[in-house]
Amino acid sequence: MDNLDEISPDIVLFSAADYPRHWKPFVIFLRNTFGRHEAIFMLLINERFDPEEASKAEYLQVNAVLDEDLASQRTAERIRGIVTRYHQNSDIRRAVRYIPSSSDRIAVAFTNPNTFQIMPGTVVDISTGGLRFSPEDPSTLQSLDDHTAVSMASLRLGDSILSISLRVIRITETVAFEYLDLSVDVEQTITTYLTDLAAQELNPAAEPIISTLTE
């Protein structure tokens, strides 16, 4: 657990049968750094698993609860489907995690679901899995909780305004969000924009492709 930042796992398979008292603290620790789209956590269970624990797994943002029999064709197909759903390219977050400047025209606006106030601030960093937000007034964070879902949010990428939903994954002096249920088109728009910015940063002479997003 001390090396999770260094390891930066794409997928974690954790046996609740072998470690029934350890999976909850582990996934809490994991989610303090990585959202559901950044590190997939699959909990492997057997017939002794308490059904009431399933609701705890959902609350703790476990991606899936699976039969521990990894030799099963059904289990293998479920794992493949889960990876495809949450993490189509396991290396993409490393390639496109980006710290924007003012010239990049990246901004987010959202309505606090608890106070119904619009929370102004800046995007500290952004990836295809989520973003980190710094509010103008840090005291406004007191009304947010971990796991809060934000359904009214807009993400600006250049000339494009995308309607998105977010979930709080951790709160410090900033708020780390993961995206919730992005459509394929929106996910592709985010990926293309960030990939192009990263390429321009590495090679300023390269021809930008950002303009194609608004055509």
C-alpha cells in the first residue's frame, strides 16, 4: 500500500476469501489516489461472502464483485467486459494527464448539489479519467463529501462545451473528481483534446488537431 503511487496500478484483483478483513481498507486507500476509471478494483469472492458486504463494496467504489474462480469462462468474460468499460486503454491516463495553462482554455463549472450554488475555480489537472479542481473560496468545500455525485457540470475544452457528470473521489485543498457515465463521443472529445495538447507541448511545431473538435 505504501508503494501504490509508484506502482500506479491499472487493475487490482483482490481476494475477499483470502483477505476478508483487508479489502475494505485497501480499496479506501486506493481510492484516495485513483478513481474508478484510473485503477479498476475487482473483488473476488466465494460462497462465504456476506451479501451485506456487497453494498459496502458499491459505496467504496469497487468496480465489480466476481467469482474467485478465474478459470471460469464466464468470469473471464466479465473481467474483459469490465476492463473495456472502465479502462479501454490502460496506459492512456499516463499519456494525457495534463496541467493546463490559461491559453489552453480548459475550465469546469458545476452546481453544488447540496447548496445549489455554482462553484467557481480552476482546473488544476485533467485526464481522461477525471480532473482536479481548485475553488476560489476553499470554505465552499465544506458542503461537499467524498462520493458526492454532481450531475450538473460543464467542461470547456477550447470552443467545445461538454455536459458531464462527476463524482467526488477525495477532498483536500482541492477536489478530485472522476467522470461518471461519459458518452463515447464526450470521452473521445476529451481524449483527442488532451492528446493534442500533450503533443503540442512536446513538439510545438506539430500541426494542431484541436480545431477538428468544433467542426
